Amino acid sequence: KLASEGMKFTQHYSGSTVCAPTRCSLMSGLHTGHTFIRGNREVKPEGQWPIPADLVTIPKVLGQAGYTTGMFGKWGLGAPGSEGDPMNQGWDRFYGYNCQREAHTYYPTHLWSNDEKVALDGETYSHDLILNEAKKFIRDHHEGPFFAYLPITIPHAAMHAPEEEMKPWREKFPQFEDVIGKYRGPNVRNPVAGFAAMMTRMDRGVGEILELIQDLGISDNTIVMLSSDNGPHREGGHRPQFFKSAGPLRGIKRDLYEGGIRAPMIAWWPGRIEAGVVTDHISAHWDVFPTLCELAGMTAPCDLDGISFAPTLLGRCQDQEQHDYLYWEFHAYGKRQAIRKGPWKAVRLNVAKNPDAPIELYHLPSDIHEDVNLADQKPDIVESIRPLFKSARVESEVFTLFPGN
């Protein structure tokens, strides 16, 4: 329904192929060759490596322009009390999980409300609490400009869902009743049913948000964007092949093939975005920051990697600037890089061991599953892309891609 009433992007990409670097890319408008966070580096006992205090982020910039900012869900960019804590990064209101590791279970013993640790009984479904707080924020601030960021936690990791949501899916998929999905928190019988139940719960929640916006009479002045932080996963017993979660794409979460990074993107704004439009504009999460700035009538910060796709949203495609290329690097699984340049996709694997790792080359319009490596047949294309694997990036203070740096 969201897509039928709005715009669907068919060539949109996540900032990374795992949680934290994608969220850093989204918040900072930078790709992973320039972001501070480029992997899921953990902090004990709770949290992830913090983004720096002086990082320019969406909530800081919108806050300076008079927007009330609220975040509801999973953060993953700085442990409680650190410089990366949401309350130190421009948010006026925060409710949810500080730590993405803690968010692997949906029956937690605590969540965070601003900088207060809220104890829970371990039997309350966290998604419902988070959704209710998000709706309260929208109600409380709908008369003034507000920015609500809902990094919804489900359906990731443990396939937890309330039994009333699970029951119809157990009946639909009885062949998995003997399968146990194990992850943090209580084990799940029939994780296939659990995944479907979580998706149903999430879908209902999105509908409630849209209904609230319409009931408050602000739909003509409110844009909603729906996306995902990476491709489908296998955690908790989820079976991406059973659900065809990656569609026709190769790979899943942690891959830099299309299945790991090409992400859903739908934008909804009744009266401003034409209903039922599909666009093949090539975009990524680092484009959201400048897009929001343009829609808010602001000048975007300098030195962002993102390009506003507001012209595409508003039907001014002739004014839409295009990326010369998109770049990713992933600091796990031997370290990987990928570049999208026009119709071409280039991938390098195991660059930690071999800084001159060979380039795989795929022509996406004719080979969406990235089956046919054309590097030997298209040496001119390979050589035009090769320099970008070094020039598109700088070393991070905490994430080193090449050995010896």
C-alpha cells in the first residue's frame, strides 16, 4: 500500500551490508570509504564503538533548523554514556536499544529511555513498546516540525513473536514445527513461522504510523521513507531461500553482491509524490541526509558523499544529479570492497591478505544475479574502475582495510 501510494526505488542501496556502518552512513551522509564506523565493532558490556562527538549528523543539523528529533528502535553507534550515545548526538528523544547486540532478543531485561535504563521483566515484546513511544512522539510534536527515525528491530536475529501472531503461521508452515531457532533469549519453535509473524507485526506497525499521520491531518506535509539496513540474514533460524528474501539477487547480509546491499526504498508523501511511481534512479543511504536538507529548505553540509534525490521524489527528474559511482567496504570475512559505476558492478574479496586482489566485474542490466564475471572480457572497464578502489577511501581511525596501514 505504501508503494502503491508513493514511489518505489528499484536501485537503492544500503550504506553497508551490516548494521552499524549502514547506520553511520545514513546518519552522516558518507559512504563506508569515508565513514568513521565501517564494521560492527563491539563494546562490552553493552554497545558498539562510538561515533565521535563532532560528527555532523542528520539530527544535529535538523535540530539546529528547529526540528524536534526522536529516535525509536536500535542505535548501535555508541555505548551508553559515550560520546556516541544518542543523547550526545543530537536526539531530543530516544527510546529503544542502545546496543544492536542486545537487540538480538525481543524479550529484553531493559531498554533505554533517553539516558535512563528502564528495567523490563523479560516477557514484554519490545517492538510494541518502541512503536508506542514513536507514535506518542509524533502525536506530541505534530504541530511543529519534527524528524522521527524508527530503526525498527524486527525481523532481525531471534525469530521472536507473540504467540497470537505465531499461531496462523504455524498452521501454514507445519513442516517446520520440529525446527528450533536458537539465538539470544528464548529459543523459538518453528522460526519460519516466527519470521512471518514478525513481518506481519512490522507491517501492521507501519500501517499504524501512516494512519496516525493521516488522523493528525499532517500527511500533506510529512514524508515517510521505508528502507532496510542490509540484505536478508540467516540468524535465528531464518531461511532466506525459503522466503526468496533476496529476490533475484545474489548473496545475503555480509555480502557485497547485490543481495547484501541492494535494499528496499519506498517514499510516501500524498499530494507531493505521485502515487504508484517506480524509479530506477541509482541511490544509497548516504543520499538521505542531503535529500532531507533539500526538502526542509536547508543547505546540506559540505563534503557529503550523498546527492539529494529530492528532484526524483518531486517529479523533476531532469534536475536529478547522478552519482559517478557508489562505493562500499566491509571489514570482516577477509575484508571486501565493491563499486557500482553505471551499469557495472565491481567486487574485490580478501583484500586484507591481498591488497591487489583481483576485480570481479558484472553487467547488472543483463546479469542481475552476478553470475558471469566479465573482467577478462572487459579489461578497459576494469582499468577504469581499478583506481577507485583506492581513491574512493581514506583510512579510518579504527577500521583498517589494507594490511600495514
